[in-house]
Amino acid sequence: MTVDSTRPIRTAVAGFGLSGSVFHAPLIAANPAYSLDVIATSDPGRTAAATARYPSARIVDTPADILEQAGSLDLLVLGTSPATHYPLAKAALEAGLDVVVDKPFAVRSAEGTELIGLAARLGRALTVFQNRRWDGDFLTVRGLLDSGSLGTLTRFESSFERWSPDVTKAWKAAAGADDGGGVLFDLGTHLLDQAVQLFGPATVIHAELAARRPGGPADDDVFVALRHASGVISHLSMNLLCAQQGPRFRLLGSEGGFTKHGVDPQEPYLAAGGSPLDADYGVEDRDWAGLLGRDGHLDRLPTERGAYPEFYRILADKIHDGGSSSALPLPVNPKDAVEVLELIERARELAAMRA
């Protein structure tokens, strides 16, 4: 179904925690193809913040309140906890809305597959917010691989490591793996998606999952090894109790290697109140440029500018061109997100066998 391209896409954001307040709302508000009409949050502090920053948006308590207004909306963005993604996305599709689901797409791959089938039958656009496909360092890695300067790639190492010894979010403190809790569902979803995007389909050949933080209900220290059909081996690690962080990326090829430290600056920039429209948005400090070549022959490779706004630009083109009936691509094919969930399920199976 086509949304009238002469008016903005009427959008609601469910949840105003990190996802809704730092990623979705700023990106939507900065794009004239959208209007940010409704925000759902029941937290008094978040309600005050949403009201102050987006005075033209209606603030409601729950996603159910948004669904009651579905007739006056076009798009629902789900920035809620993972266990709610499947039921809320299903309800929104059935209410006639296009839907963006934050990662993880669902808690179970079967749920994601069901949602894809439902969206196809109803003619709705359904996509998943895998924003880190537009990290500047990932775009740099992708360009480097396209150039062929590393030769035949044999090893890809990618990690998200943080020092977060305390579980500060209430839902994360209570959520086990069955509820979408744990770092494999959180940061691991990004690492798995990036690896598959770069090197194609893969199988899990090794997995280690551990809960290191006292009282943590789910994994916070994970290592997963993939073997891609292309022949590349990916080593992916995510750790929330890491006092000394290693490289974000390390690639080894027959002609050279690439090592990159640091994390894409878009999230902290937005969290500090910056706008995607700012001239320095997404630009990484030159001191964080990666090293390309061989030991003794290393050159700095500047990081490409990060581009999270691309997600919503591509989605607007898709919706305005006819949604699911349009030949234009979605920013993220939800089938990719199901593939990631299947890898997560296999990693958990292998880790359980080792326990």
C-alpha cells in the first residue's frame, strides 16, 4: 500500500529508552519524509524528556495506546524490550501499519519467519533496525574488502567490548535468554549480521557463553566462531566486563591486514544531544584511523563517515513507492535478521553441549 508522498510518513515510536531516544526519534525527526507524531513511554523522566525535545509529538503510556490510533498513523517503530517485538509487530501489521523492529528481530527465528509471512500477506513493509551496517568503521571495512587490497581474506575478527560491571536496566536485570536477554542477543546480533553481510552464509563451528557479572540472568561474555561458505572464518566476541578493550576489527589476508580500534561515534554523539544534520555528525577523530598493511609497512586508513540516517532514507523511498509492492529494497531484509537468529540458536545449542 502506498503512502501519499505529498505528506510525511506519520510515525510512532514505542519505547523511549536508549533505542527510542538516541537512535530512532532523532533520525526520524531529522528526516522531512517523516513526522514524529506519537511516542509511547510510561516512565515520568522519559516522558518529560520526550515532551521537551519533541513538543509536537503526543506522549502516550503504552504501545497499546499507539495501536488504538493506528488509523491516523503509517509506521510504528518498536524500541521496546526483545520479548515484546513479536506480539507488538504482529499487532501493528494487523492494524495496517508498516513496522520497524529494533534488533533482535524476535526472540525465536520461527517468530521472525511468521512475521515476514504476515507482512507479505498484508502488503506491509517490515524491516529490522540493523543500524551498524552504517557504522563508519564497518563501511571502511566493506570498502577495503571491495578494493581487494588485502588479497584473499582468511580471518575476520570483530568484537564489541565494554566495561559495564553493573546491570543498570530493569528489564535486562530480569531477562534471561528466553526473553531475549544477554549480550549475544544484544551486541552479538550486530556482529553476526555484519559478518554475514561481508562474507555470506555461515555455520557456527564453536561457541562459548558465560555470565560473569554477579546476579546477571544471562550471558555477558560470548565468543562465536563462524565458517562462511566463502571460506572465511569469523571470530566474534562480545564482553560487558572488559577492563581493557582490544581491536574493534582485525582482518588478515594474503596481501596484508587491517586493524581498527575504537567504536563508531554516532551513538555517543546522538546521546549527547547532537543532530544527524550537524556537519560533524558521523565523523570520527583522525587519531582512531585503522592500520593497513604489514608490520613494518603500516599506513593509516581514515574511517568513512558513519551514516545511520541512510536507514530511514531508504525506508521512506520504499514506503512512498508502494511499500511491499515496490521493487525498491528495504533498508534491511528481515530474512537477514531471521538468519542471524538461527545462528544465535545454533550457538546456544553448541555452548550448551559444552557445558
